[in-house]
Amino acid sequence: MSAPTLVVSNAPVQSWEALLALGTPTLMLADAAYTPNQDTLDFINDVTNEAAGTGYSAGGVPLTGVTVTLDTATNTITITCDEVTGISVSCRWGIFYVDTGAASTSPVMAYTDFSQGVGGNVTLTGTNTLDTDGFLQDVVA
């Protein structure tokens, strides 16, 4: 007997929304001394070398206007947020997580390399649009 065909419905959207509902979606910034490990990075307490700068508080920047949408033509889930404003921070990594109030239970959703793989720190200043296509995309089928 072969395995049954699994047809993905709107469940992944609901899963992302449930994850986001655990707390406050947040962007933590880390400098070039940090090296993410996708196999072990599950909660924000795994992140070291958090960046510091003007308008940036330890723990990160709370994200506003977070939305989860599903493009049924491409089966792509996109998570977007408002622009991040009012910071001046030298960093390399952006770690998107849901702040539950305790680092050991605040799940990491994704991370990005602001240096575009070149290495080293970049400076985020003023108004920053994280990505016009969303800060996270998940192809569900």
C-alpha cells in the first residue's frame, strides 16, 4: 500500500498565526560574531552577541502590523510587518522570534543575513523596510 496523498489546506496559515499569537513578534539584531545554527536555533536564548545601538533595546524591536497571507495560486505563505523605524544599529543578523516573556520559551521563526552573505556588520539606520515580499515566506505545496 502506498502512502496517502496529503493535500495541504489553510492549516499552515493557522499554524503561523497560532505561533504569532504566543506573544509579540520581535526582531532581534546580532553582530557578526554570532553564527546561527539552523539545526539548534529554536528559542531566542540560543542567540549570542546581540547588537546594541541608538533606539534599540536589549531583546529586540517589537514588530507591528504583522500579517499572514496565503497566495493560493503559488501556495506561498507570506508574513509581513510595518517598517522598523528610529534605530541606528551595527549588526549582521536579524532574528525574527515571538517574545513570550521568557527567552527559553520564545520561539525563533526565521533569521536573515543583512550582509547578504558577504560577512561583517551593516548599519541599519532610520526607516528600514525588512522586505517588500515579507520577512518570511513558506511554500506549502
